[in-house]
Amino acid sequence: MEIRGERVKILPLKLEDAYYMRRWGVHKNPLLYDYNLPSVTDEEIKEWYHYKTGSRDRKYYSIFNEENRFIGYMGIKNIRKLWRDAVLGIVFDPNYVNKGYGTETITTYLKYYFFQMGMKRLFLEVAQFNKRAIRCYEKCGFRIIDRYLKEFFDQNIDFNNPYFIQERSAFVIIDRKVYNYVYKMKVDRKAFFKIQEELNGKFKY
């Protein structure tokens, strides 16, 4: 199975791709450190890969650019065939963000998701401070449907860090624990169809 866009192709995630992630760059923004791959052994990567791909309610994919470079991975989890929905997750090599690959990848995949898989809606979660990702999702037709707090992954975050100060309104400290606001977003087939028509005229799939 191969899903193709203009610059990207999406293929089932392979173990060799998971090993390659150790060559990726790193986020300099400490709010995004959770997306940086930690120092891991071959065995740990193998365990991660089998966890991601070993369940029938999850599908994970590799993302390649026009140079056939592995630049990201994505997945849908909590697949509910009866309700025809799932939850999206997507991660890119930091060296390839802000280049339009995210929007193209998601749009390309949504065409397949809605019109080949026959799904009706797709959900995702995104941190309120991750404005770049939110803009990308909105371009693809996602809209915010809920907002709630989650415990932040780094409880030792430096409150004087300029990245934190800039996004201070996205955080709350309760009983000495740091929480950040998270948006739940959703796109359905009708909304996706509409936004594609607005962008491209007659929508083809």
C-alpha cells in the first residue's frame, strides 16, 4: 500500500525506518523536547516498533519526501470501525518542519482515510502552545472542539525560559505540578470535502 501526494509518499512503517529516526535532528524549543528521540538501543526501538504496529486498532506509516528521505511518521490509533473514527498522531524530523510537508501529508492521508477506508471523522490532540501544528491542522480542516488540562511532560521546566514565558498562558500550576492546556480537534468527511473545494475548486479523489 502506497499513498502519494505531490511531494510525499506514505507507506506502512517498517523497522528499518524506526532505526533511521536516530539520525533525525532535535527541537531546540524545550516545550517540544518530548518529540526528540531519546538515546535508545536497537532492542528498545524494536520494542517501540512492535508496540506501535502490533495491534489491530492502530495503523502506523512512514513519510518520505520527494528525495525519498524518511522525514516523519504518522499513525491512527483507537480505530473504531463501527463508528468509523480514529485518533491521529504525527511526528516529523525537526529538520523538515515549516516546509509544508505536514499539511501535504495530512491532506493526502485524509483523502485516503475518508474515501478509501470509508471513515467518517478523525480526532487529534495538540498542545495549545504548539501554534505551528495548530495552523497546519486547521489548513487541513480540523477544528477545535474541546480544551482541557494535561500534566506537562517536564515538571522541571525553567519558568524563566523565553519559550515558556512566551506561552505562559498555556500553562497552569496546581499543587506544584505543571499542567498545559491541550486542544482536542476534529475533522469530518463533509468539512474536509468543503475545505478542499474552497482551496482547489472541484475536489477530486
